[in-house]
Amino acid sequence: NAGVTQTPKFQVLKTGQSMTLQCAQDMNHEYMSWYRQDPGMGLRLIHYSVGAGITDQGEVPNGYNVSRSTTEDFPLRLLSAAPSQTSVYFCASSYLDRGQTQYFGPGTRLLVL
Amino acid sequence: LAKTTQPISMDSYEGQEVNITCSHNNIATNDYITWYQQFPSQGPRFIIQGYKTKVTNEVASLFIPADRKSSTLSLPRVSLSDTAVYYCLVGGGNAGNMLTFGGGTRLMVKP
């Protein structure tokens, strides 16, 4: 199993540009989520999904869109990048069992100029 | 959502036992307590999970009192490689609820 994979590893954007961060998992997990982590800070939940076709907002959803057309993929779209979105983005997945132990991807480092 | 409170940082020395406590006063009946470890430039990694009493695995122990309003992660005989940020997360009891992290505890292990 590859686990949770994220692409790209690193990206530089200019203010106003849009892009999609990719996340895929091969563990047949129902639950997937996106977090952002600013330097020296904890993880903040952006969006999450409990299955294909179902998404919901987390703590900091503004400026981001998600979709879940398949169980495996959960892309995160930045609509119009801003410097405040400079961060490291982590995708995670879990079964919808009791406890929901999450498995995290390696992260995408985003710099918005 | 069950809010968690942890010490911001802790220092220890190699070979010592480290105990990190997490407060979660409004934990829900079905919530689990899960601890993750994060190294710089990496995603968090699962360490241990429990619901009540004590859980032990090959890397840590988790102590949960009867009222479940706090929990303690115990790392036996830490080494330099245990230097990391440790997060306590409470949730996962009602499938599909969002899972949010607190601020974490930055553990520094010194030689």
C-alpha cells in the first residue's frame, strides 16, 4: 500500500493564481480531510469528507474548495491564492470506525508571493 | 467539539520517562483519545489510542482516569529521536464528526 499520497511536494504561486492540491489514498478509507499547518503552529482543519459525494467545512474553510467524486481522491482547490495561504497542507484519511485513527500524507509546502 | 489543552513545551534527558498530560474537560461519552507524533517537515504519525483506563503498546502507554477529563501519554526511556511535537486529539466517537487538533506539546530530549 502506498498509503496517503500528496502532490505536488512544493509549489510557488503568485497572488491571485489558482491551483489544486492532490490527495489520494489506497486504503479504502471513508473519511478524508485537509489540514493546514503554519510555521510553528498546530494543524487546523480546512475541509473533510465522510464518503464520495459528501464534504463539509472544517475550522478554516474560506478560500478553499473540495470535492469527493471517488473514495480514493480528495483534491483541495485554492480559488485565488493569497499570501495568508502560505502554509504546509496535510491530507489525512481514516476508516469511519470508533476512534478514527488517521493516516497522514507527507504534505505539500505552498508559498504564495 | 472537545477542546484539548496541553503544555506548550517540555524538556527531558535521554533515558528518562516523559509524561505529557492533556486536559479535555468536555469530552463526549463516545469520544476516543488519540495521540500523534510529528517530526519537522513530516505529517503526524499515530502513537496510541484509548477510551478508558490504561493502554500500552510497544512505544508508549496511555493513562485515562475514570472521569476521562484528562489523559497522560507516557514515553519510557526517551532518546534523542523522540524529540518531536505530540498532539492529543479527542473525538472519533461519532463516525463522521470533524477531527480537530489542539496546539500540541513540543518535547525536546537532551543528551
